[in-house]
Amino acid sequence: MARELGIGRPGRGNGYDDGGLLDLNGADAQTIAQVLDASPDMAERIVTARREIGGAFRLLDEVITFASLTEGEELVVRERGVLLPR
């Protein structure tokens, strides 16, 4: 259902307000940086970590650990990140 509503997928929704959530399994670095108001470095670390673990995170804790996020970055990911299955 999240996919059909476009939750976490900017520009792909059906007009549903998802509150600014972002699917970290499907977003590219530019989208991560833009939507989460994150640094390009943080966005690249997330994309690189996702690629290195096989293409999809299962838990937000994996994003935080494998992308070596700072405490501030972790807060943003926990507040706005979602992980839709691939």
C-alpha cells in the first residue's frame, strides 16, 4: 500500500501527504540530500552502504551503522527515513 500511495517516494505519489518521509532503499544521493536537507557526504554514505550490503536495508539501525551516521544524522534518519522492500 505504501508504494501505491507514493509514501517516501517524492514525485511518485498520488497526492498523499506522507509528511516528508523518504524511502532510503529507493532514493539516490541527490534526493536523500534534498529531501532530508542532508549533506551530500551523508547522502553518499547511505547510498554506498546500501550498495555494499546488497541493495536494500532491512532496519534503520543498519542505515545508521553501515553509513557511519553521526548522532545528528541519526535523528534525521529516524524521524524521516522509511525502508520499503525492494
